[in-house]
Amino acid sequence: MTLVERIKEISNKRGWNLKTTAQKAGIGINSIYRWKDQTPTTHSLEKVADVLDVSVDYLLGKTENENTVYENKQSVELSDDDVIMTFEGKPIPEEDRELIKRLLRGK
């Protein structure tokens, strides 16, 4: 399935045509049609993916998963003393980390 076919398919699921999708994405109304022969800019492709609530990888056919959520999330064990916990780029003080751990444990 081509890029344009994928966009058309997901747009149709939302009750939109390609022109409406382009308008909602804030790109030229004929932009998506031109992608049959031209390579879209990354910026435009991201806008379309965002408005359709799918990943760019899905639109490009690199995955069959429409979700924009990344599958490679890392997990850490809170009890691991080697984990550096931060919030908004600042380290969380030890006493606050203990409070967070108690809250997460429900104690």
C-alpha cells in the first residue's frame, strides 16, 4: 500500500477525504495528492500523521501498528539505587523519592 493509499484509508475511517485531511493538517489542499509523484517534507508528513492520530512509520508502511505510542519504552525498578530520578530536568531529592515510592506502593 502506498503512502497516499494509507492516508486515504485512515482519512476515510474518520469520514474525511484527502482535501479535508490536508486542510485539518494545515498544509496545501492538494499536497497529499501530489505525494503520488513527489516526496513530502518531513514537516508536512508529521502534520498529517498528527491530525490522523497515527505514527509517521504507519503512514510510510514501516509498521502495521497505527498507534503513535512508542513500543520501546524502558522500565526501571524504583528500588534500584543506581537510577537517577529527575523531574523537569532537576534531580528529585532523596526524601521526595521515598515519598513517591510509598505512594506508588499504596502505603
